[in-house]
Amino acid sequence: MSELSGIPTAQMLSDAYSYTLDAWQRSILFLDVMRQRGEQYEQHAAARAPHVLDYDAELVCDGRELPRPVNYGLVRIIPPEGVTIDLSKRPFVVVDPRAGHGPGIGGFKADSEIGVAMKAGHPCYFIGFLPEPMPGQTIEDIARAEAVFLERVIERHPDADGKPCVIGNCQAGWAMMMLAAMRPELFGPVIIAGSPLSYWAGVHGQYPMRYSGGLLGGSWLTALTGDLGAGKFDGAWLVQNFENQNPANTLWSKQYNLYSKIDTEAERYLGFERWWGGHVTLNAEEMQFIVDELFIGNRLASGEVRTSDGTAIDLRTIRSPIVVFCSKGDNITPPQQALDWILDLYDSVDEIRSLGQTIVYVVHEKIGHLGIFVSAGVARKEHDEFASNIDLIDVLPPGLYEAVFEPTGEAVEHPELVTGEWIMRCEVRTLDDIRALGGNDMEDERSFEAAARLSEINLSLYRAFVQPAVKAAVNPPMAEAMRRLHPLRLSYEWFGSSNPFMAWIASAAEHVRDDRHQATPDNPFIAVQEQMSTRIVEALEGWRKMTETMAEETFRIAYGAPALQAALGIDPTSDTPPRKAPKSLLTKTLIEAKTDALRARIAQGGTVEGLVRALLYVGLARGAVDERGFEAIRRVRRAHGDATRLKLADFKMLVREQYDMLLMDEAAALAAIRKLLPDDRDQRRAAFDALRGVLESSGTLGEAAAGRLRRVAELFDLEDSSPGDAPAPVAVRSAHRTRSAS
């Protein structure tokens, strides 16, 4: 209480009175916000199709009318006034997670994923859902319905330059990855934001949520919860799990932040609570699949998830670029769970390239789980740049990349080729860069495998001896009553219109607003209040850290015990991963056939093939792809008119073929460039100038890249023209002209 020492008594009494009056008024206003929150909850729950989208939308396809009905639907986002949509651009489809909350968080506000995509001129669609599942619907039914939705989007945009870009938030991310593996022809780039794909992954001392399944004895508790819900799983339990990860925020900080900033924070608080309190239900079978196959079983990254007809879902069959957006500040889906599926599936980057896959990831330093797809201020640049440069991502050569963002400034070369406030550069990475983020060792893998096997045993015992009695005892009205009594729902309803003790709050709050007296920021009692809040947060944080440490140690001791592992059929001394995606001899044969076919076509093609091959050869020395280079290519294509312009899909195929040729036989691919070029020297010189312009649009060439460019100049047989003497870059000059003309 040092803040109060040394203050004259009269001043202290004045400050105390001012603070007490302010605190009382804040309490009334706080209760009024709680009242609004409760009434908002009741209105939202009573809506026919509740959501929190900040945009008008029109229904395109109702999943309830499909042969296998589901409670999902596809809507078209109606652009707000002042937003211009370019129908030649690929559409964006945003899919929200059904993880306890209702739909709409991907279009929650102007800075959300939908907002930035429309700002970039893309048509936007949204896949949402109703609060109640259709009887008998499964995760596979939902996936097949979403395939129908994407088919409808593609049909509505026949002139779009590329297949839809699909954004899957959180749990919708793994759902979209599964669908992209089943129906790869429907997808353009896939952006998975805060999505867990490798559920066992993590680092010691952090991210304890991954231990929950093992500590609860497996998924039998999921089955029990579904049975107590008469065949439905209450999503409020999932929301409760999220709340439990941060008791300081749940029990204190969220409410205190509202109370301490009651005059400015109410609108933001109510907007978020409208989504956070919009609890939905799942069929028990849906939730059981998620827990058994993914959360505890971790079968997706190992290729063990199968459809009803026995087809294995192998993420290596995805042919669209995959963009992974994760954060070190996300305790729900840490970077390891978002990225380690790459380590589970591939032995090297060469394997990624051989399968024709492109993976781009970005790791934010601090943003939390919700901020990833709400697109809070600190994550806005990532969403903006992905939306603006989605075509660049689509045509990247196969491989593993990290997206790096550099602010546009006066020192940046060719800023006219940059579409926003940041320059996006995709830098080449290896699997060691993923490993450097930390992850499981073999001992951890065996422990999680033991937890998964024990879960299967406990679930079987529950189904054999307990489930029949629970199902016989619980009927739908009883299940509905238990859902209404869930603590999270009660926390909203206690302050709603059904509580007669809240009747006086609205009028009292109105009087307070008419005669508001705020304490000054330098009031010493405000400082004391802040100190007390800090101590409470520290105490709750200490409790969290202690319980997390205990949970981790308990899990490791219990499931790391050699005796238990041996009893469950696990060799405690084995260095072989317990779950590893199998290799396919057919895939190997197909890759070899593709390689032979490409080798036979090395000397086939024309100027475009030669330019792309030369561009890739020089660009490989940089180890990165810059958006300015791609924009320069796009403007050169535009300047040459529609007659010679390739469609984006054809250009993507061309880039990949030329890249593969360089990788499998660089010497032969380079030697053949001269055969691809025109005989006329002036045409070759013009082509070389365009090539150099594209390369230099991303900045001055380094020594290695400049050396490769000199080698290319020799192949172009320019005689008296050298790279150092060539005129100003044609691509950049053309870009200026094109910009002026437009």
C-alpha cells in the first residue's frame, strides 16, 4: 500500500470518496453489461440460425436437403457497400470450427478472414452450421456435404482464375485437410489456421491439454457424456475445456478488464460473448470419432483414418498448396501440433517435392488461439498478405517454405510491385527447421501410444458393462434438463431476464450514465486496485503452472512405465515410431513414371518454357520467392495481352514441370534452354531483359544468383550484351506503363 503513504489526510479522504463513488458506479454498469449479456444469450439461443457474422449473406446450399442430411450450409457473403469484387479472382471459402461454439468467428468483424479476402477483391463464401445436428450425421457425412458445397462454388465461378481458396479454422482445418485428401480436385490453396493435425506433439513444460485424454483414462468419458446427452454431446463441455486452460483469464482477468474499463469495453466484450456463449451440440458418434481417431488416437497424420468404404485418408495425396498459420502464444494448438504432421508424413523435403506438394507455414510469436482466425490487429498482416498473394502461393514450386513479412519502407526496391503494407517472402526451409521448434522424443511417443491403447480398452469395458444401463436410464427430456444446468449456460442465464433480481439494474445503470463520476487515473486507490488484480492473477497463474506440472509428471510416470507399456503390447526399448504413415510402392512407381516422362520432354517447349526454367534456375540461388517478382511476372503477362497469357492453372503446371526438370537433371535442363529460345537474337535479348527485370524486381541479386544469371546470359547467346550492360528491366518498365494505363 505504498501508494497511500505520504498523502495528506484531506487529499486521501477526497481520493477515497472519488474512488468509492467510481467503484460503485462501475459495479452498476458491470451488472448492466452482465444483464445485456444474459439477454443477448437468450436471443441468440432462440434464433433459427444463430451466428455472429458481421456481413449479410444469402443461402446457396442447405445441407439438410442433401441425400445424407447434415446441419451445415453454404452461404454467399454479400459485399458491403464500397467493396468491389472481381469475379475473375478465385473465391474464398471460410469454414468455422464446430468445437462447442456457433458459427461466424471467421467473419466476426471487418478485420476477419472474410473481410481481408473481400478487401483483396475475392468473392467470399462461408460454411456454417445450425445448433442441433441432424439425426445420424457423421463426420464423413459432413465432409461429403462440404464437397458438394465446393462443387457449387466452382460452378458459380466458371471464369475464376483458380479453384477456391479454402480457410479452415481450428477443428475445421483438419476437416478440410481430410476432404482435400479425399477430393483434391476441388481445392485451390488450403489455409489451416490454428488447426491441430499432430495431436500428441508438444514440448515438455508447455501445452498440457494434450495430456487430458490420458489422464481421464481415455475416451470412455466422451462416450459417457454422449450417453448422458441421449445421443448428443454438449459443446459446452468443449468450451469448458478451453476455459480450464487459463483459469486466471476465466476466473478473473476477463471480468476485471471489463470492470476496470467499463466505459469503453462493453461493446467489445458483448460482441465476443455473443459467440463464446453460443453453445452447440454434436451427435455422440461425431464426438467419439474426433476423440478416438484424432485427439487420443492421432491417426490422421499416420494415415490410419478410413472412410466408411475403407479408403485410407492420406494427407500426402493433397495436391493444393497448404498454408499453416500457427502461433507460439496459442496454448490450444501450439506450433508443434500444427506442424509436426509434416515430420510424421515425410522423411525429407525431397519427398515433399517428389509428391508435388507445397507447404507454407508462418509462426506468430505471441497471438493467442482465437486471434489467429479472428484476425486481431497483430495478425492482420498475415491474413492481408495471404489474401493478396494467394496466386503466388498457388504457383510456388513444390517444397517447404516459411512465409516471412517485411514492412514496406522507403528503402525497399520497387515498392510499386507491393500490394499492401508488407512484403511477403516465402523462404525455403527443411524439416530441421520444424524440428527446431521442439517436439516429442521416442519416449514421449511410446507414452502417448500407451494412452491410446489403454483408451481403447477402457472404452470397450464401458460399452460392455456400463453403457447399456446409462442409455436405459437417460431419456431426451432428462438430457435436455442436464444441458440447461451446465455451469456455463447458468452463468449466462443467472443474469438474464428470467432472474427477477436483475429487474432494477437497467434503470439504475441509466441513472449512472447520466451522472457518471470517474476517478482520475492518478487516484492512488486505482493503483491499489491494479496491484490487487495483479496479485490475484499471479496466484491463479501459480495454480495453473502447478497443476500443469503435476498433470505432465503424472502422465509421464503413468504411461511411461515400462511395465504398463509392455502389458499394452508396446516394446519399451523400441526406437521405431509407434505410428508412422506407410509408404506406397504404387506411389513410388508413379513418381518414377512421371520422372521418366519429364526427362523425355526436357528439350520440348518454346520461349515461355525456357524463360520459366531460367527464372527458376537463378531463383534457386536465392532460396526464397518474393511477391514483387510474381507481381512483375503478372504485369508482363498483362502487358502482352490475352492472346499469349496462360491461365493460372496452366502456368502453375508449367512452373512445376520446369522445376522438376531442374531438380532431376540440372545440367541437361540448362543445356536444353538454348533449344527452347527463338533464333532471332533481338527476341532472345528482349526475353532476357524481361527475365532480368523479374529477378531484379525483388531486389539486387546476390553473388550466387548473379553468377547464375551470367550463366543464363551465355545460354541465351546474346554475344555483345552482358548482364551488367543490359538496359533497365523490361518487367519493371512494363509494370509502370501498365499501372499508368490502368
